[in-house]
Amino acid sequence: MQPAFGIDGASGGFGVLVIAAPLALGAAISEVRAEPGEVAKAMVGTWEISNADRDKICTVTFKADPAGSAFKLDLDEACVPNLPMMKGVALWKISADDAVQLLDARGRTLVEFNELENRMYNTERPNEGVFFMQPPGQAGPPERSAEQLMGDWNIVRGANKPICGLTLSGTPANLDYVLIVKPGCDQLITRFGPTAWQMDRGELLLKSPRGLNWRFEAEDDNKWQRVPESADPIFLVRP
């Protein structure tokens, strides 16, 4: 059968054109594949996603293999049990503002990470907390969990001089825990007036209702030093 290109087949000719154009367009769309830009290329490889305490960890491997307008990835077996937000994650891509988006198989964004500092990303999810994404070698050793730090502590100033006793309780206060200051504390502590505490990327924060925070990093399991360091250092020490 020959195509109707003659005058007598004008309507048939237009019919061929009308049908053929959408088919050609559909074929072109189906052939669109993601091409990794510089940001995406830097993300290819293995990354660690964890909660703030780093007691729940998921390992994800970003691939450069295209899947439509996104890319493929692999999750380890611990991802969904440790971090339920990863359920359904099958693809990834870089957004227009360089955020790392984790997508389901239909291309819907489930989790979005934004760069906090060089090769360190985070996301905050309502009622779930803050989560971080970084290369495994950058993460360092496992951090202490909030449960490990609950209990009584002394604030020590300078040469092992206790100036206050406090309790890091396990009572929730939004995304924090309640902090109880014991009677007889130094004015330095009463002026600060901490009422809550939390773990933040492996560091311990004492928090005041006025928006003031004291940040401590671990020297060992039973001694934490306030940072940044000063000529008159302050420590948290187990009694």
C-alpha cells in the first residue's frame, strides 16, 4: 500500500501527519535521559545517612545510571528499618537549587537534603528530627546516643572546681529533653539558665529559653568540654 500523498488523498495525507507528529514527539520524550552535571558527578558513590545521634544509619550508593530524568541508587538492608523515611526511595537527582532529592519509582520527591557545609547535607523532618548525609569516611566513629548521656552531671570550671550539678533527663520537650539544674549553682550557670538539652551532630547542647546554647564535645564517655575552647575551660563531668 502506498501513502496517500496525492490531491485525492489530501485528507488521508493530513491524517498521516496529525498522527505521526505526536508519535514522533512521544518517542523523543521517551528517549530523554538524565545527564549528570558537575554537582551530580560529585555525589556519585557511597554516602551515609543518619539521625543526629548516629545510632541509626543507612548506607546509600548514588549511581550515574539514568532512569528517565533521574538516576538509580542502591540502599543497604538497614535503611528502611533504621530510617523509615527511606521507604520507597528508588531514584535520586539534583534539583535546580543543588539540593539532593531522593525520589520514589514514579519520580516523586520523598526526602530532600540541602548542603550544610562541604560534603555535609542535612534535612529536618517534622516530628522526626534532623538527619545528616555525608561520606562514610567523613562521619568518624559512632557518636554517643542521648540515652547514654542521661543522668547526673557536674559542671566543672578550670582546675576541676565543680560549680553546678544538673540532671540530663529523658523527659521529652519538643525535639529536646528537659534539663534540671540542682540548687546551689554558681551565678555563671544561673545567669545562663539552661532548661533543655539535645544531641546535635555528636555534640551535646545545653539550651536556655532565651535562645542561648552551650555546646560541648566529648573527651571521653564521662567528660565533655565546652567549645570553642577558652583560657577558662568548662567541662561536664560524671560525678
